[in-house]
Amino acid sequence: MKNVLIILIVSFSIISCNSDSNSQSVINLPAGFKIEIYSSNVPNARSMVLSENGILFVGTRNAGNIYALVDNDKDYKVDEVITIASGLDMPNGVDLKDGDLYVAEVSRIIKFENIENTFRDNPSYTVVRDDFPTDRSHGWKFIKFGPDGKLYVPVGAPCNICLKENEDIRYASITRMNSDGSEFEVFARGIRNTVGFDWHPNTSELWFTDNGRDMLGDNLPPDELNRAPVQGLHFGYPFLHGKNILDPEFGSQGDTSLYTRPVQELGPHVAALGIEFYSGQMFPSEYQNQIFIAEHGSWNRSQKIGYRISLVRLEGNNSVSYETFADGWLNGDTVSGRPVDIELMPDGSMLVSDDYADCIYRITYK
């Protein structure tokens, strides 16, 4: 038998979000892809939403700010970073509907009306709903309007591992409501903490990431990619983790036959956050309707893991692979960036936020 030499061709880009040369990262991507800095001055950049006129609105977790990023000359480099609100309580989640910017704080949803025309003018806001739990543990929220026009709002478990849904059914769930806060209901349960979800472009079914519990060691349990095609499903927390890991404290209290298993078990403690189905036209056709995941990275694992963008390839509703798409923010134990959220631009390029390096990146293919 002849020896066969297989050469894997990849691209790499050197990026730096500030003038400190020690903060440079060599980011590895598949051949033909390139990553560049879209904006390098976005402190604690988290969730993103792009307006029809190309203004990128960005939430934060620790900074308490909401930003508007403006590319005046349309050269894919941000010219202005404008703070439109400050002093908010973990305003992580942002989304747009009918020209209004919705922002999720820990215990309330607020709205900035007509935001594209007012973001420079210290805009005021109205409160849409203010009766969410006040727990700060997993209290920061990702929000997004679904194909049904409703605003989906997760409520994380207020702990590492606990059974609180009997006290308040909203804990460890994804809820939804109308844009005015009415008709509030729980959509899915048994979800420890999701900080990213999206709907399949063809089926309009909800897919979401979920962060696994801590303190079971380096390799247990996995984070999850889940699918919720209908309302009323339970995804196992706190009884079941991944596909078959019973919780040592609560596992005996649940009925595993009732729980919906993940489509894909992700890496343990990778902190899977934002996800996005690729629906643009820039990337090769093999990426169409596939899932990109921003893995923020582990915080208490003895050997760090994550700090990358992963790709889950699907055939129908089944995962056929889970692979790294972009990495290099973790070099040994040295961290230079932590991806949080993913947003597509009209030209098909991909924006990625980084709350560690205070950056927004743009990934293109040529």
C-alpha cells in the first residue's frame, strides 16, 4: 500500500484590538476565510443586532451600556461608537422590531422607540415588562423576536444546580410574549442557562445552546445544542445533563423518558453562547443553513477549553459533525479573546462580538 500524504489547507489572520502587541491573536480559519477588526473600541461587547440602515446595536453585561456602532462610509470599519444608554442592570440582550430597540436587563425588558433616528440624542426608554426574577446568577438575558412576532426571553436557573421551577415556573426556561409584554407564557423548560438561540431558516423551529452545570469535574457535563420544534418540551435540567448523565443530586427525582435530548453534545464547559444559522450568500454553499456557535470559553476548568467559533453541520434535524471553525483566542493558557455573539451582515459576512478584547470582528470569504 502506498503512503498517502494529506495536506489540510487553512487560512490564518493576525488580529489585534488595541496597540498592545502582546494582545495579538493568530486566528485559524478554513481556507479562503479571513477575519478582520470591525470595531476595536466596544467595551464588554456582548449581544448584537443590525438595523436595516446598517447601525449595529450592542449590549453589554458588566459595563451596563448600550452602544450604537456606525460605519459612515460603508467600508466595513466602524467610524463611531456611541453610548446610547448607561447605568443599566446587565443589559445583555438586544433586538429590533418595527424600528424600536428592545433591551433585556436582569428583571425587565425596556424599549427605545424609533432608535435609528434618536440614538445620538440620549434617548429615553419605556418599560415593556418589569416583573422578571431579580436573581443575578444567570440573570443576564439574550433576547430575540421569533418568526411568530413574539419576543423570546430566557430565565436562567438562579444557581449552579437547584430545583426552583416548583417555586417559579419561569426559572430554567425560555419564555415568550408579545412586543407590548402581553400574553406572557413559558415556551420551553428544563434549560439551565441559554445565552443564544435562533430559528431554522426553512422550518422556523427554535434551536438554542445551553450551558451545563459546574462542579462535576473537567469533562462533565457537556454543553448542549437543542431543538424545540413545539411548545411545552422539557430539556432535563436539573435532573439530566447531556443525553444520559443523571445529576448526582437530582437525577433520581426526574423521569428521563419525559426529557428532550440535545441534538449535539458540545464540549464540557465551553460556555456555548450565541448561535446563528448561516443564511447568507458569501460563504460556500456547504455552510448554508448550518449552525455557527460562539464558545465563550471555560472559567473553572483545569485546562481551558472553548474560546472559539464552532460549526455544527446538519442533515435534516440531525447533527453529522461538530468541529472548530475559528480558533486562536486561546494559546496554551493565554487568553486573548472570548467570542460571545454572531450576527450576519447583508453581504453574507459574519460579525462576532468579544467581551474580553472589547472587539467586534468581521469574517469574510473570498
